[in-house]
Amino acid sequence: MRPSLSVGSPLGLLLALVCCPLLGLAHAATSNNKASEKSYAHLAEVDPDRCMRHHFVETITHPIYKCNSKMVLLARCEGHCSHTSRSDPLVSFSSVLKQPFKSTCTCCRPHTSKLKAVRLRCAGGSRITATYRYILACICEECS
């Protein structure tokens, strides 16, 4: 099989696809949103470590049964949201302050996702379905 090259996103990244078709799926999944990439391209130049979706490939295997493994494309949210957190004092008319401060910070979390499934073929011809959430977009939200 010949290695193929594909020019990446408008950010000037080069993605080399060498004998792993799932990496091609990762590139296709990220290149489907060309309009949104262009509108947010300036943010990546300013802050490449901001909260965003990252793709990776993982092998799914059943922990007990003897089933064939499958490689799947997954996504995770990773990056920072802000450089500062904040703690404001709370004013109370009570003599006891259980929580004297209100702290705020933001975390990089999934904003939208969809349920996906993969079927594994097991010994004896049976099949087992594994499910997972595929992250479509990430957002900075208040930490809980």
C-alpha cells in the first residue's frame, strides 16, 4: 500500500496518512466544517491551546468474552478556557458564614455529542454491541 499525503486544515498542518485508514476518517471529520474552521482560524493563531475537539483512534475489545477487536475514531475535549479563576467574598447577615466566597472558573467540556455503537463479533458467532458518545463540539463551561 502506498502512503498518501493530504494537506490539512487552513492552519497549515500537514497530515501524513500512512497505512491507517482511520486517520483519513479523522481528517475527513475535521474537514467537513470548512466554513467554521475559517471563521475560527484566527483564534487558533492567537491561542492554539484553547478548548477544542481532538480526534484519536482507540481499539475496542470486550474485557471478558473472546471477541474480535475493532478500531474506532473517538474525540475528546482538551485545552484551556481562561487564564484566571475568581473568588468573590459573599456578604451575609448571618453570624456564621458556611461559604464565605463564591469561586468561578471554566472547564473545557463536551457541548454536543451523539450516541454511536460498534458491534464486535465473538466466538460462536454471537455479537456484542458497545456504545459510546462521539463528541461533536466542545465549549468552556463553569466548573462544578
